[in-house]
Amino acid sequence: MKGILFAIAGGLFIGLQQVFNTRLGERIGFWEANTFVHGTGFIFTLLILLTAGKGSLSKLGEVNKLYMLGGVLGVMIVFSVMNAISANGATFTVAVLLITQFVAAIIIDAFGLFDSPAIKLDITKLMGIVIMIAGIIVFKLKG
């Protein structure tokens, strides 16, 4: 149950962040907004680390270097989403993002990529993707 609540909170925060970032980017520029967003995120995270951090930054050298690209991916995510929302609106953009994330997650799970345990891909998962794509097509139809 705790995991579901975190997923719901994450979905809410992502939905808000995408729109907030886009509006900020439309006013000050997308790269400027990206810098501001990640700068304020860094400050907030640093404060949490200093007050509640329980991990070990000294173990950073033990981590696969590929996994250290999360910040770079974050910059590209924010930039891509801001531009997508400006062009397509929030609802359609989020729908496409969800399907893309779902497909990426299925591929990662199916092949056990990035140290993830392999999870068998079955027909129900494929049908789920098809239904989601059909839902976006129906949503986008002009009526």
C-alpha cells in the first residue's frame, strides 16, 4: 500500500511539475527554466540530505557509471516535456509520456536491463499497451 501511495504522490507531483516548468519556460526561456528548476531542486535536496540523509556518498565510486546520468536525463526530461506541453497541451503530453514510460519499463523488465530482474512479457501486458495507445487515439479524435 505504501508503494501505491508513493506512486500516486509521484504522479501528482509530476503532473504539477510539468505544467509549472512549462509556464516558467514560456516566460524566461526553456534552458533558463531548466537551470532554475534543477538549481532549486538541488538546494531542496541538499537541505534534506543534510537534515535526514542516511545513505553514503562515499560509496558513489561503487556505482555503475551509467547510473550517474540521472541528472543529465532529468535535464533532457524537463526540456522535452516543457516543449511537448507547449506544443500539445498537458493532457495529451502526459498520455504520450505514460505510454512511452510504460513501454520502456516493459522492455527493461522483459530483458532484465540495468540490473533489474527479468520479468516475463505476456500477452496481457501487450494488450494493455495497445489499449492505452487506442485510448490516446480516441482522446485525440476531434468530435
